[in-house]
Amino acid sequence: MEWTLEDVEEVSRQHPNSFFIPSRQERMTQNPGRMVRLHFILTNPKEGEPRAERMWVEITGQDPVTGRYTGLLTNVPGVIQTLQPGATVEFEPRHIARTILREGDPAWVEAGEKAALVTKKCMLPGSGVRWMYREAATREQDSGWRLFTGDEDGAYLSDPKNTAIMNVYDLIDRDPGLLEPFRGAVGTAFERSGPDAAWVEVKNWR
């Protein structure tokens, strides 16, 4: 699977109200050992595959003249088979989509670095998440969040190939409207009538 790095500066210029990145100063002055997130864009994604894999890279150096960084991939790619953890990645400040968020940042979510289960229907063009709930997680890296379009039937849900594991922050990047419901506690559930509709908390949903 071929890939390129996304120019997040350009994306932010095109979508200033929904696509947020660190300041240029912050992106230009990252030190070795810091973690930054890059968007690895799939050249020819198949139906149901994500447009990009959003993965963390540990900076190992920066060219003092060009400002270009080198780093080591720390994630296990889910789709891009030509990359493995520890692979060397070269990138520029314009590729840095996120530095590690700290509590108190408006975009910070307690479970932001953890995983969520989402049906692949949610990622199809014209679709989106309309029903989500959070259950108690049994693994440290699991947020407990489960996301659906709301019209998946039993046969669809019973096939593990129809479900993807995605980082919570990655899902927020795809749909900034998920930020507030993702702040819900274990046991909460939310639904909405469409991708642009307001979320409504569902009580006694079990």
C-alpha cells in the first residue's frame, strides 16, 4: 500500500473552523524525543478502508538548515503494510497534525489516545456515526467506545471484518462533531439523526 504525508497546513487553510493544528512556531521547534502525529494518506484506498492512517512518530533529529525532521514510527499500521514500527520517516513542520495534547487543552479528551470500535459503514462516503455508547473496557488501551451508523443488522455486526479499531483522536479528526460525546463517561450513549445534527444523550439505553 503506497502512501504520502498530508500537508496539514493546507488542509487547515481550507477548513479553518473544523481542522485544527498546532501553531507554526510549535511545529517548527519540536525537540528529539517528542512525539508528533502525522497523517499517512493512502494512495488508492479500497472501499471501507480509511483515507489515511494517523500515526505517531518519535522525533530523532532536525536539519538546522531546512528544518526537516527525521523520526521513528511508533504505531502498528492497520492498513499500510509497507510500514512497520521503528521505520524511519522524514517529514516537515507542515506535516505535523498534532503534538501530545495536555489536559486543559480545549481539544483534549480523557480517552483520546485510546482505541474505539467503529463499523466500516460509518466511514463510507455520505455516511457517518449516528449512534455511540461507552461500555467498561477490559483492556488498558480500549476506550470502551462503540460507534455505529445505527442501521447495521445482526449479520453485519457479527462479521468482525465489518468493524475497525481506530484511535479516538483520529475519529475526531474525521468528524469534529464527535468531540463532545467522546467526553462521556462509561455507561453513556448518544444518538443523532444525521452527520450534522445535534447529539442527544440516551438514557436507560440498555
